[in-house]
Amino acid sequence: MDTMSRRAMLQTSALGFGGLAFEALSLRESARAAETATKRGSASGRTHFKPRANAVIMLMQNGGPSQMDLFDPKPELTKRAGQTLTVETFQQGNSDKLMACPLEFQRYGQCGTEMSTLLPHLGSNADDFCLVRSMYSEHNNHTEGLVLLNTGKIFPGRPALGSWVSYGLGTENENLPAYLVLRDPEGYNTSGTLLWQNGWLPAVHRGTEVATVGSPVLNLQPPTPVPDPLRRNQLDLLAQLNREQLGKYPDESDLEARISNYELAARMQLATGDLLDLSKETAETKRMYGLENPDSAGYGTRCLMARRLVESGVRFVQVFPPVKPQFQPWDAHSNTKTENEAICKRCDQPSGALIKDLKQRGLLDSTIVIWSGEFGRLPVSQNGLGRDHNRHAFSAILVGGGFKGGLVYGATDEVGYRSVENRMSVPDLHATLLHQLGIDHNRLTYSHHGSEETLTDSRVTEARVVHEILG
């Protein structure tokens, strides 16, 4: 009599779970990972010290928003327009002539922070956020810059920031993964899934994509409807087979995680549909996020979903911008004015609404919102009206979770080319974010090939917690 192996059965069962596709969704650490993390002093909610925040929303701005045109006004740049300046360029078409800012600035809030008039909704929250004008990167290419911003190094293969947060803090909602990703349903931005990989951390900590159109989680429902009692019986049978196998191989910690993966998948079938049903939001809330506006509706939907997810206990939510007409929408190579006008129409209102919504619901104190791209732009012109990539300076917004409101931190030189005052690296940013979550970036480690790895690569990187921007 022919027999079917356990692996074959899992691969061929028509449960709609895609075999072991939910390995990345398990909410329980494998035994090995839990033991490792516990030894380090931070796992499943065990922090190194009292946290100021318990969740993060990362508003990714692919493409490199122009700091001198949006966040860092440079009167000297306009005054010296047309003068020669030698800079590090990346693409063809660059001149060595300084280009004046084609956009206007205004002061926002009681703090008087100067920002572009293209960002009125984001700027209206100026009294609540810290604007860092002295960020710098290590690479001028999109992929390397984005991988650095998300993992701390320019080389792919390391765990993402959200994976480290998941690993360090665990989850607050047993029905949802700790790390969720909201991307444009039209496609992936530059670098795609490289930006939410778990690296060598257990697969449970990989970012899980949640769709904003159609079924929230891919492969969650069976292709052919199955009655709930029958599905329950199928899952119970698989669980029984798994536990029998676990009894034979008690040291196989990954197997225990897989058992819980199936249970999580079943719970998610019930939880995600209700959680992401925006019809329950008020008309006022939908208008605030710009859902009635075709320009901002897509990004607004993702920002509103992000609020609902952190409200339900998700630790880390990553929100990506529109992918059309290009995969990096802030990449203004051709025309700084028109390209920034277009993307600001799509992203400004939802970004500002998210901060306001979190604040009015009492969630901003415990939720960190990051608004940042991977690098900035050059002060010289490219193709006459555009700007090329610039790794030496960019701006980032940090709000909630104990960051000082109404603060502008750091400065660039007189034309915005290079960060010169209170310079802040990406590892500095990561160390500061973890600190606000109650985690010492030097002590959150994972043993990999004999090395105690950290997010900030503490062995070779001198990352620091930037206390000056903390309240």
C-alpha cells in the first residue's frame, strides 16, 4: 500500500493555505528563538527599560524627497543660483550649476517650522513632530539606500527594522502578525520584498503583506468555499499529524512554530476581514484621510488601515507610497516643481490625517510615526529642471512615542548639499527608535554563524541614541 508523507500531504491539501506559506505568520517564537531572545533580555514584551512607545508606523517615501525644496529652505541657494559647485553626482544630465528652489515655503504651527506650501496637511502637525534636517545616507542608488534605511546596512540579507521590533517585543494581538506591510495594490515600489525580509531571524518575524483591495491576506481563504466545521476538522487532523511528528523529534523547534502557523491562519480568516473593513469608519474620518479624492484615496486607505492595525495591537506597520507613474514617486529627476506637486497631492493629506487621527484617539503617545525617504537631492540642476540623488543630506519626520514636538534638529550647509550640524546616521535613527520602544540596541542580539548580531551592527558601527530629540 502506498503511503503519503507528511510533507506531501501538507503540500497537496486544498486548504487554501498554500502549503507552508504561513510560516512567516506564526505568532509564537520557535523554542530556539524564544530562548535566545530571553537570554538577551528582550522577547515577547520584555523590554530593557520602560518604553515610551509600543508600536511604529513607517511611512516610506521611495525616491528621495528633496530636502531643500520641501523641508529645508535655503535662501542662499536661490541667491547663488547659476553659480558653479562641484558635487558628487550619480546619473547623467547633471550640471555643476546651483538651481534655485522652484517652490514656496511657509511657517507652520506655533513653533514656526518652515516647510513647503505643498505639504499643508503634514505641516499642520508641526507642533507635534520633530523635523530632522541632518540625516545622511551611505549610497546614492535607490536599492542600497532603501535597504540601508530598512535594515541598517546597504547589503541585502539582513533583518528589517520591523523584524527586529517583532523579535524584540513579540505581538500584542494573537490573531495578527507583529509586522505588517501595506503596499500599493498596483505593484511593488523599488526593491520590493527586500525591504521587509527577516534575514536570519526566524521567519515568523518577516513582514506580512496585507492587501487594501480584495482579500486582505493572500491565500488566506480556500479557492473553493469550505464549511467551517469541515475546515476545523482538516486543521485538527493536520495539527494531530504535526504533534505526532513533534513527539518523534522533540528538538525540532521549527515544527512547533508551524503548528501555531495553521492556527494563526484560521484566526486571521476571522480577524482581518472585520479589522480592515473601512465601511465602519465615519464619513468624517474618510474625508480627513482623503478617501473621496482619487489622487489621495489609495494612500489614504493604507494610512487609515495602519491606524486600525496599531489600534488592534500590531507592533510595526510599513506603509508604501503609490507606484505609478513610477516605482519611486519622489524621484524628481526631470522637473522638481511638477513632480513634487504631483506626489504631494497623493501623500500629504493622508500623512497629516494619520498623525491627527492617532492624536485624537490617544494613540500618538504610544505610537511612533516615521516619515522618510532613503536620501535627498542635489542643489545643482539635472536636465535643466530636476535634481539628482544625494546621499549626504536628507530630512525625516519623527512624531509620537516621546519625540519632541515643534523641534527642528540639525542643519545642512548653506545650499543643502551636506549635513553639517548634529549629523544623524541611519543607525543613529534605528538606535533611537528602539530606545523609545524600551530596547537597548546593543543588547538586542541574535546569534548567527557564531556572531551576536544587532540591528545597528554594534561591533563596527558607532550608533548612538539621539537624546536631544526626545522629550
